[in-house]
Amino acid sequence: MNEEYDEYLDRSSSSNKRIAILVLAIAIVAVAAAFITQNTENVSVDFLFLSGQAPLYVVIIISMALGSLLTMVLGGLRRRRNRRAAM
């Protein structure tokens, strides 16, 4: 009986963690959406040898996507390094 209860607590904790992450993600998306809808004017963009005009919300979306991608890649590399160190 005790093992079943421990297993229930483990599942419950994992479920609560997922819900918290989901709520945080929704909040971030809502704030980003509000910011994006308020920034529709065109801006000048210069990056390395590229330059041009783009709506500010496009620049924001691309920046957020690249930041998320970089975070995922670095997090994956960190997990990989930690797994190798644990072996």
C-alpha cells in the first residue's frame, strides 16, 4: 500500500510541475502577443552584411524564436554533459 501511495505522489508532483510550466508558457505567450500587437511599425534592421526594413513584430518573433532555439540547444548540451559526467 505504501508503494502505491509513493507512486501516486510522484505522478502528482510531475503533473503539478507540467501544469506550472504550461501556465508559465501561456503567460509568456500572452505578454508577447500584447507586446507584438502594439509594435507594428516598420524598423530598419542591420545584421552583419544584411540590412532592410521589417515590421517590428516580425523582428520580435524572429528574435524570440532564435532565443528559444538557442536555449533548447544549450540546455540539451548541458544535459548531455551532465549524463556523461554521471557515468
